[in-house]
Amino acid sequence: MFCRPLAISVAAAVGLSAGVTFAQTLPPAQPTSFDYNYYAQDTAASPSDAPAPAPAVAVPSVGCDAGCDSACSTCCDSACGGCDSCCSNSCGCGHSLFDCCCLGEPWTLFGENCCGITANGWAQFGFYTNEYGNSDNGPLGFNNEANGFQMHQLWLSVNKEAATDCCLDWGFGVDYVFGVDGEDTQAFGNLNGVGYDNEWDASSDYASALPQLYGTLGYNDWTVKLGHFYTLIGYEVVQATGNFFYSHSYSQYYGEPFTHTGVLASHDAGCGTAYHAGYVFGWDTGFDDGGDQSMFLGGISKELNDNVSIAWMLTAGDFGTGNGDLYMNSIVVTAQLTDRLQYIFQHDMGDQSGEGNANEWYSINQYLLYSMNDCWAFGGRFEWLRDDDGARVVPGTVGNYYEATFGLNYKPHANVIVRPELRFDWADVEAGALPYNGGTADEQTSGGLDIIFTF
């Protein structure tokens, strides 16, 4: 196939999506781990640019296809290919729990799109606890507190994609979130940033935030984004619907930005390649940039073949008054090993200078995800993070953090997903306090379950 020459260009908050062809729309800003298919859209939208995550795993159906209609009693024979005709004929497809699953179309609160504008969201509820019965789960990021059943995210997104096929077009995105994740999701790097200190009341863990508020212009495979938007960096995202696991990695929570404010441009160079670059006010800052942060954000994403994609994203520059310079990059490789099995490899590395706060951190994060059908998937995550100067995870604690997480994704309905998981954490502490059970343990077993309702 003929590919036009790749042009050096600048790009927006777009990243990596395994198995998704780059056509007139740009590649998504973050890869996603499981095909939730929450919102039946003609074109895949990324967690960063739209309310719903783009599919990254092609989940096959198992059962019978049109050629097997006459043998519905054996519709789950391995010689048959699909499930749709079994369901349409009410043949009772599903001789075992994981044979076949037909969910149908998800329900949407806001109905049909109007003038290209989409509106949807979700509500996430769950609980997370540890083996010690401690009210503090330790440094588990969004799940660091064990306070019983909580609403993590009540999320609403309104979005219009800017077309990039020919003529000049415009778009926008705005996200609102309320819940216990609200305080972490807001622009906490800037005391006057978007949604800062917006607790529901003085004694509550609940807060609201605007993690995204931007406008876009699109023209001829180019998109320019201006405002407050999600990061390019890393694999996991803040939005619950964009991740396979309930808990988050150390890398995502302690070593990567969540959002940026500034300007980003993107160019789809064709052949599965996109270039990204822009100017931002550091990490997790609001519109006033009170810390005088001034940084570059960009990178390259590339489909190496039909089954393997790679993204290299970085941020570098002045990290604000008294904080010195910061360089951080993330490499994510996604490989579709089979129709059902996906492997993701991620490597992060960061280095910050500055008198009194110089520090370095790096990590390796791996995921193995297996989709049994449209309703069931299971996966594992193994991670190692090195906090070289005790500045990222537990303040003052120098050492290595490890975690192994195992979880299930179950969809009983097209609008519902249940995510139980079990997590094992341990740390090799060289200096400072121990990270678990109130500073008395170097290892911990924890787990929980959340439920996501989409609309």
C-alpha cells in the first residue's frame, strides 16, 4: 500500500490504540485495555478526547454463525464462528458460562447526537480494603483509603469532535466529575487551578472538578487544541471506563501528570503514524499557571503492523519557581498476541533537578489481558517502580515498589461492568518509613470491587 511521506509536525493529546486503524480521525490519546463498547459510536473515541474509551481489544464472539442456523442445538460447536444468529434465533446459545454473550446496544441518557455533539457519562461505586483492617490502604493512589462503599466518580462529558477530512471545522470538550476521586482529578498542582479545593464540605472526602475544558480546530488531518485537557503520558487514565483494573498503578498516580493546560496540535501522517507536540503550563495546572511552569509536551505514535503499536510520549522543561527542570517520558507497546490475548509493556522514566528537590524515578509496568467473550475478561498487571530519592510515592522513603494485581471484568448488561480484583504489594525500603499498615509493614494484600453504570 502506498503511503505518503511522513511530515514533521505537531500533534495533540493523542496516543496509542492497538488494532485501531488510523483513518481520517486521529489515534486516541490513551490506549484502553478492554472493549467495553459502552457507547455505540461509529468512530472510536479516546478517553482523552471523548467521554468513552476507544476499543483496544477485539473481543470475538463464540457460538454459531449464519451457516449454523440449522444446527442450533449445537450452536456452540467450535466449528462455528459467531454468536449473533444464535441470539437472534433464541437458540439458548451458551453451553458454558464463557461460551457466548450477546449484550445488545447500550442505553444512553441523552439519546441521539445533535449537530455532532455527544453527551454521556457514568457513575462508579466501589470499596477497597486491606488485610490489616487499617483505614488507610497505603500508597494505592485513588484507592489509598478504606472507608467502606464510596462513589468514586459521577462523570459527565460533553464533546464535539473537529472533523479533519477536508474543510475547517471546530470542536470542544468539557468534563465534570464529582466523587472521592474529584480532589485527585482536579488541577492540584496549582492552588488556584481548575476545581481546586472544591470539597463538598469541610469534613467530606467528596469533591468536584473540571478535568477537561478545551476547544479545537481541525483542518486536513490537523487538529489544534487549546485549553485544559488530559495528558498524553502513560497507559492508564483517570476515567474509570478507560482502565481494566479498579486500582491504579504506582506509575500512573505517582509518576505521571493527569492533565495539562496549554496548546497542542496534532497531525495524522497516515500509515498509522501521528506526531504530537505543544506548549503547556507544566503538570496538573489551571489557567493562571501560578507556578510559572513552562514545558513541552509531545511524542510519536506508530502502528508497526496490524497487531503491534508503540507510543513514545514526553514532557520536559521548567517545572516552576524553585522546582528546577523536569524531563519525563513514557514508552507504551501494545501487542495483540491472539484474537483474545493482549500484552502491554510500559516504561516510564523521570528526572527533576532543582535545589532541595532533585529526584529521579523509573518503572516497568506490564499487563496481560484475556477476553473470553463480550461479557467476561480477566487480566493481570505486574509493576516495579524505583523511587530513587524518596520524592514520589511515600515522602522520604527510598526504595523499590512492586505490585501484582489480578482482576475480572464482568458485564451483566451493556451499561454495567463489575470489576473485582486482588492486589499484592511489597516494597524494598532502603531508607525512610515502611509504606503499609500505618508505617509498620513492607508488604500488603488488598482487594476490592467496583461497579460502573454508564449512561
